[in-house]
Amino acid sequence: MTIDEKLQHFMDVTTEKVNAENAKQMQEYEQGLEKVYEDYKETALRKSELALKLKEESLMEQKGIKVSTKEQILIREQTGKLLRELDEKLSSEVKGKLERYMATSAYETYLVNQAREIVKFADGDDVTVYIDPEDICHKNAISAGANVAVTVSEYSFGGGVRAVISKRGILIDQS
């Protein structure tokens, strides 16, 4: 193998490893959020079905007749509204948890480690590291911790780190 082939092989293996690690971390995080969401959704659905059943039984006992179709539609609309409200609440809770994580030192450490990996991967080539505009408070820590200049992106990409190694035409996305 020539030096270029060895270098290309090393770059390919390193890129695969980093991408696999990031994919695994992202998948674990998404699975955790999905589980929380599914549990919350199941609980909310059970509660709404129970409330609907209790309301129907209560109406039947009070009137001594079957609940009319019109009332059933009204109850189902109310249940649907409650489910939508619960879904919105869950979405805001997940977003809040993510925002709280992004405010921790663990998130800053994650960003620094990602920047270090990028610098290591660049292997001396010029690299431009970008962070999300919301992460501007972490810019100095990342720059100092990874010993690289950090640029704040013009557009938001949801956190994390992105980088460009112009010489090799490589875009790294750790967002």
C-alpha cells in the first residue's frame, strides 16, 4: 500500500468509527425519548378512555338511557382535545429536557470532545469548526479545550458541532 492509500484507509476507518459512535449515541438518546413519549402517550390514552367510559356510564345512570350519538361525539371531541393538549405538553417537556441538558457542563464537555475528535481527524489540515448560535456561550470553552478556532454558524442546526476540512472536501456533522 502507498502512503496515500494508507492515509485514505486510516481516514475511512476513523470516519466510520466516529460516525458509528455518534449514530449509536443518537439512537440511544432517541430510543430513550421515544420510550418516554410512548409511556406518556399510553398513560394519557388509558386515562382518557377511562374518563370517557366513566362519563358514559354516569350519563347512562343519570338518564337511565343510552348515551346519544351526539353526546358520544361530544365526549370523543373532548377526549381528542385532551389528547392533543397532552401531546403538546409532552413535546414541551421533551424540549425542556433537551434545553436543560444543553445548559449543563456535560453538554459543554460533549462539544469539546467532539471538537477534539474533529481536530484529531483533520490531522494538521486547516479545519473550520462551527457551533450552533444557541451554543455561543460555550464557544470559548470549546476553542480552549480543543485548541481550535470556533465559528458561530449563521443558521441554527439544533446544537452540536459541525466542521469543514476544505483541503480534503470533508464536511463533518455532529449535530
